[in-house]
Amino acid sequence: MSAYNRQAYLDDAIRSVVSQTFEDWELVLIDNGSTDSTPVILRDWAHKDSRIRVVVNPKNVGVPKVRNQGARIASGRYVSFIDSDDLYRKDALQRMVGELEQNLDYDVLIAEAALIDENGQITGETNSQRMRWKPKCPARVLFDDLIANSFVVCNLVRNEVLRKNGICHDEELGFADDWMFWLDLSAVCNIRYLPESLYYYRIHRSNTSMSELAKEIYAKDFTVIPEKVFWKHASILGSRQKSEHLAWAAGFLDHSSLESAKMRAAFYRSIIADVRKPQRERFSEWIRAHLY
């Protein structure tokens, strides 16, 4: 769990881990250069529970780098990422670990999340409803779903899979690193989807995904993400998947106030029609000629 100026929600987030019915856990807490009382809160919790480890970064190094920092420190058989303003359901870890222990063909589990408001009240909406997207069936290879949208919040990953495949969060990205992370994972392993809300995703005014600054950072990310995806996963991408991915990236760029981002969105949409033409030469060669 990384935290930057999260004093308002941090106690609740940590308490949701400490109160888990599954007790064999290690919590790595990383303060990312906070200027409020976040470091004090983290240290207080570390004194209360020996299963909690605290790292304090002297300055904010960005979300992707902190997530990688935490994953490197984690020594457990499984790794789960939780944001410092969200909550686990009390039996979340027990349910997720149990699912992967019983389903050895899957290396990652993702579960549904219920939305909560600033005060922690359940809104009645799920994360899939918010995103207007969810996996098409409970258990399958999810690369095809993730290429068109990002919907992962509640998660559990076998640690050996991360280390064996060298999968980490892309530190060149601002906020969309988590989407790339799950997409990269889905390209090399099976992911099990559990349509049960084991997580509480908080919606509030300071939510990074809702701020105007975040929209511009996401727009910057999505000027480069398609290129990264196409080069890394060229061997398994089909024309329809490329089209869906470009359409999704264009949708993010539309939210930017920058004219350059809107032009890139229009460019992506102009490519989509060409991608669908069967006579088009290999897409990777074509896009390389036009983007560089």
C-alpha cells in the first residue's frame, strides 16, 4: 500500500487489512513523500503490529515506482495491491487465497468491488457498473477483455509469476501503469475473475482518477500506451483487439483540454478503419512508419 497525503482515509484502509480473517499476511506501507500526518499514522500502525513494514520516501517518486518498490519488498507467496483510500472486505484475503489454492491453473485472481462514498457508505453500484465493462465469464484468459478496458481493482497475484516474467509497473507512465501491469500479466498467465465484491472502492473529490490534473496525465499516458502494447504483444494481437485498444485510448485523450491530445485521438480513430482492412500490411510495421 502506497500513500501520499492520505491521512483522512489511511486508518480505515490499514484497519481493513489488520482485521482480515486470513491472518498470515505482511503489509508493506510506503509513504511517498507526504506533507501531512501520513508518515506518523504509518509508524503508529507498525508499532501496533509486527506484520506491518513501513518505508518512508523523502520525496514523491510517482505511483508506478512506489508500487514496484512495494512488490520488490514483499516476501509472501502472494501479492495484492490496495490503494490507501480503499478497503478490503473482512474475508477478502481468505476468499482470494482459497480460490487460487483450489485453482492451480490460474496465477492471478481479480474480484468485483463495491463503490463507497467519502464517508465509507456503500453506494449500491459496483466497479464494473462504473466502468460499464466486466469480464464476459467468471474464469478465462482475460487479455481480450483488458485490451479494450481497465477494470481491475481487487486482486491477488502469485509472487513467483511476477518475478519469473519480470512484470512490473511501467515507471514511464503517470497513472495508467496499473492498466499496463494487468494487461502484461494477462498476456502470460490465466486470470480468474470472481464476480463477488471483496473490495470497497472509494469515490471522493480528491480521487486521482477524477481530478482535472489526472485527466491530463492520463492523456499523456495514452499518447504512448498503444505503441508500448503493440510492440510488446504484437504476436498475440489481432486486428479487432488493436482497434478496440485504439478506440479506448482515444476515449481517454478526448477528456484532455490539450489540442495535441485531441489530435492524437483523431489520429487513432483514423488508423482504426485501416486496421480492419484485410489487405493492410502487418499493423506493427504500418504504425511504426506513422508514429516515428
